[in-house]
Amino acid sequence: MILRRVMEHVKAQNWFAVAIDFVIVIVGVFIGVQASNWNEARADKGRADGFLERIAADLDADLDDYADRLKFWGEVSRRGAAGLAYAETGETGGRSPWRILLDYFQASQVAEFFTTSATWDEMRSAGDLHLIEDLELRGRLARYYTYAGNPALSERPAYREHVRERIPAEIQRYIWERCYASDSSGRQKIIDCTPPVDEARAREIVAALAGDEALMRELRYWVSTMIVASRIGEDRVAAATAAKAAVEQELAKE
């Protein structure tokens, strides 16, 4: 319709009307492009917010897991330190032979931590990281997820294997049934329990473990690793907390 009107104005040599027609066409194209860009930007903002909401949920999951792991790592470290103290000094600290034996076993526990990064990995693999327009936020999240895989948070020590080679199988079965609990989400709990053997038998096993210098060196290494894991975990909690606050601030923007 516009083209027909332009042709009519050209035939009539009404150049002023022709100019107006061209202006109308140009303005129409400009408005159309701007509307398309606005709709695209709005769609991108919606996608970005969807991703950020999921990242916030991932960070919440990490914070919950870190709270659990820090508690567990601390318990494992304390049990190991108590076993080392007995091996080095012979002092029981008021603990029974069974409790010392239990300390040696529970010090071999591990609680691995793996960052919840499914949303970030999805964005990266799809080339969608640009949707996070705030460069500072994007950089903060990149650093958080890049430095997620410290080996101390998922190590399985030699002590774990070797101490379990030394403790009788029936005692280990009892410990798993009565002195330990876990749930479907991987949360673990160390439980104090009554002894399945008499004091003399427990003392005999403890003496063999405490007198194994190679085993105690492995335990010493593992206790140190658990301390390091706790320090790293505390730093990661601070990073996750700051990242979540930044994500929430971005989501609050209009």
C-alpha cells in the first residue's frame, strides 16, 4: 500500500509527499527493529533471571552441604587427634579402650563435597554466560565454580584402608550397624555406642593400632587434611554467601 502511494506521488511529481512517505517507511522500520530488540532483550532478561534463580538455589544447596560437611570433618578430625594423642602419650583422657578403638575407626570416615554446579555448567556449555550482563557478578560466579574442586574436599586416605584391614570384621560390622548413620542425601552421623567386646579385647586391638607407626603416620596426615578441608570449607562458605547475595541483588533489579 505504501509503495502504491509512493508511485502515485511520483507520477504526480508531488515530491514533498514522496519525502513524507519515505520518512514514514524509515520510521516504521526503525520502530519495528527497536520493538524486536526490546522483545529480545526482555526475553534474554527473563532467561537470565531464570538461570540466576536456579544458581541461587544451587548456592543454597552448597551452603547446606558445607554446614553438614564442616560438622562431620570436625568430628573426624577430633576423633583422629584423640587417637594420635593416645598413641603418642599413652594417656586415655578418661576414655575407655572401646572409645579409643571407636575413635580409630571413625577417624577413617570421609565425607566428600562436590559443588552443585549443574546450572552454571549448563549455561557455559550452551554459550549463555553472556546473559549475565553484570561483569562483576559473572566474574564472581566464574571464580566460585572454577575453584570448586579442591582435592582435600574429596580425598580418600590410605589410613581409611589400612585401619580397616586391622580391625576385626565383626567389630566393624557392629560399628556400621550401631555407631553410624546416614540418609539418602548423603548426610552422615557418628554415634557413640556401647561396646560389643570386653575391655581386655578392646585394649588388645587398641594397642596393636596405636603401636603401628606407619598407621599413625597415615592418621596424622589425615587429621591434618581434615583441618585443611575445614579451612577451605569455611572460605567456600564465605564465597557462596557473597555470591548468593550478589545474585539476589541482580534479581532485585527491574
